[in-house]
Amino acid sequence: MSRKAPNTKATVPRRSLFDSLPGHDNENLYCRRQDLSNEASVETFFVNRMLHDLNYKDSQIQPKKSIAELTVSLGGAKTVNYKPDYALTFRKKPRWILDAKATDEKLEPWIPQCSGYCLGLNQTFEKENPVQYFVLTNGLATKVYRWDHKEPVLELSFSDFSVANPKYEKLRGLLAASSLAAPEPV
């Protein structure tokens, strides 16, 4: 009698519309709120599951250790060396970056670094700006920005990551692997 090998690929559980009813705000599609605290837990229990849910293959996800550090401007003569936690690619070109923070960290101070990093990446390509967005998240708040804007195009709270939530569906429309086919022309 032959035995089937167990499926070892992690899956994101699909929940129902009932999950958005009162009493379910301590859990979303990816994790429980109490599982999030430091940056590592946000990456492990929230970000990695979100990237899987957005249908990214492992080959399209560049973690921090494989990303180049760039010198980015903070305004005036002030610069800092910086690299985000993830770069998401399509056809070997970066399309958006993500920086995760601990749940008690504010996201706004990181806007200049992320935007500057996107600018630096886009400057390495002629006649196109392949990096279209950057995302900042602490697991409790997630903000999506156009690479060259300081105001977010989308803001989600922890509980917005639920089936049929309009903000969650907009996030999927903007950042899912299937949405990144064409780079932005210069």
C-alpha cells in the first residue's frame, strides 16, 4: 500500500463573511492580534502569510538579506543607509517594497526612507520606473503608498484583512502578483 506524501506547503486559511461579525476583531485572515508584538512576529505571522495570499512565488520575494542597501536622502544634506524588509519582483524587476515594524512603532517616520529607496531603485532603470508602490506595516496598521507620494493610497487596520472587505480587495487589486505585469513608463 503506497502512502501519499503530506502536503507541506503552508496555506492561508480562507475564512467566511461571518468572521467580520463582532467578536472577530482580534483575528484576521492571517493571524491573531496577540501573536503580533515585535518586527519578527509581524513578518512571520502577518507579512509572510499576506505575500502568500497575494500569490507570490518564493522566487518573487526578496527578503532583506538579499536586498542591496542604498543611501537615501532624508531631506537637505542628511542621508542614511537603508534597505527594506522585502522587495517583490515580477520578471526579475522590483515592483514594490515592504517594510515591517513592531506593533508599537509608528509608520510615518519611515516614509522618507521607503520613498527614497524606491527612487534609488527606479533610477537604475532606463525609460521605466518598475517600482510602483511601497508598503509600511506594523501588523495593526498597513499603509500603501505610490513610490513618489507621501500620502497613502490605501490604509488598512488589522481587522480590514477579511473576506469581502473593500479595503482588503483594493489591496489585492493593487499588489497581487497578477497585478504587476506592466512597469510604469518614465
